[in-house]
Amino acid sequence: MAVVQPGEAAPRWELLAGMPCWIELATTDVEEACAFYADLFGWEYETHHAGEPGEHVVASRDGFPVASIRRSASGNSVWRLFLATQDVDETIEQAESEGAELVVPASDVPGLGRKGVLVGPSDAEFGLLSPAESWQFDVGLPGTLMWAELVTIKAQTADNFFQRLFGYTAEQFGAENRSNYSVWYLGDESVLARVSMIRDYITPDTRPHWLLYLGADAREGIDELVHRAIAAGARVRVDPYGSSIGRVAVLRDPTGARFAVVDPTQASDWFDSAANFDPYDD
């Protein structure tokens, strides 16, 4: 799969550098995580022995790859977002020159491509991936990635770093130092957002993170999906609420990984107040 730079004419189905192109769950309990997401979204799995140490479990929905799951080396469970690049090694060098730190060296994963993981100067992990020719990644459907937000206290640092790395343009929303929200674009397409943490909710244990939104089936809806997730061992961090991208809830899976679920068919121009709002608690 070719990756082209923003501004170049991209043939149909090819990726622009900087677009989300894969998600990975690094978890403390692979078996428990696989069972949870299979119950919640109907994911099916195939295990590979990748270039990195350990097994690489690829999750599919309706026969199309949607994510991978592997054992965490840090002792924490976290969802990772991977951004497309033409050359992982070259982009790692550029990111390091801009203040990022490499935490998972670049390696080749059969069927997926060459990938590495860094911590940016805003203190949040992110991945880079040069997709293989056989790469597939289903998005925009129930049980797949719908949206992603970088949640950080270092908002301006994050904006500057990622804009230099990928050439994003940005549109700002909200009040500075309160609900500052920036949508990042490649050309006319919105690809990601950056959320400035609300200082009133920050504790000494608060860590910047990516919040990945997985799609809910509109026939079930968010509220019923949340009930099933709780029954399967999840914890609610933010109760269901209405937003411009849909009806949303934020959960932690049974191994502790934070993620959101969204029903985009319920998008509205107004926001509900969540009864339980605990966005950064770890």
C-alpha cells in the first residue's frame, strides 16, 4: 500500500501520510481482552508470530482486519494509534529530531508492514506504520475505528509537533485553557483531534493519551452496548452523552485499557452532560 505526502494527487484507496491506518491494544491479558472485544463487537482472531517479540493477534470483523492485540511490555493496558508514513525509519528520525523518544524500535510485521512506537513531546505514545502491499484496515463501521483524539495538557506542544511532522492544518474550538479542542486536517479531510485536558480534573497520576472511538451498531445503540460491556467486566469512565459526532460513552476494558464507543447516527448540534464524568482517572 503506497503512502503519499499531503498535497500530492492520491490515487483511490491510497493513504496520505499522517492518516490513521491501524490500531493496536497492548494489554496485560491477551486472552481476557480477546474474549471481551469478541463479546462486544463480534471480533474474530488470527494469531501471528511477528518480528517483534511475542504473538501478534489480528482481530477481524466480517472478515476484514480492524485491530491487533498483543501483550503489554509495560504492565499497563493501552490502545495505540498508528499513523501512515512512506518510510517509518525516516519519520522516526524526524520525530526524534523534534523531541520524540523511540519506545518500540521499528520492526516488520507480516501482512501489516513496518511499524514503530514513540512518545511525543506532549508525553503521549503514537505509532508509525508503513503499510505492506497486503495491508487492510476496516474503519467507519460498527466494531471498527471511527475517530481518535489526542488528550493532553501540552496542547500547543502537540499541535506544533504533529503539524511539523505531517503538515496538518487545524481548526480551533472552545475556550483556551478550558475546553480547547483542535481538529486536524489533511487537505479538506478531518483526520484527528487534539483535546486540551481540563485542569480541574487533572491529578498527579493523570497521563496524556489517545482516546480511540469504536463504532456501535445503531440497531443496539450506545446505552445497551454499555450495559453489555459492564456485564462483560468493563468500567464506565464517562456515562453516555450526546455530541456532534454521535452518542458517546468512555469505558475501560477488563484489563484497564481506555476507549470510547460512539453511535454516529445519533450526532446532534447540542451536548448532553454526562451523569458520571471521570475522563482521566487511572
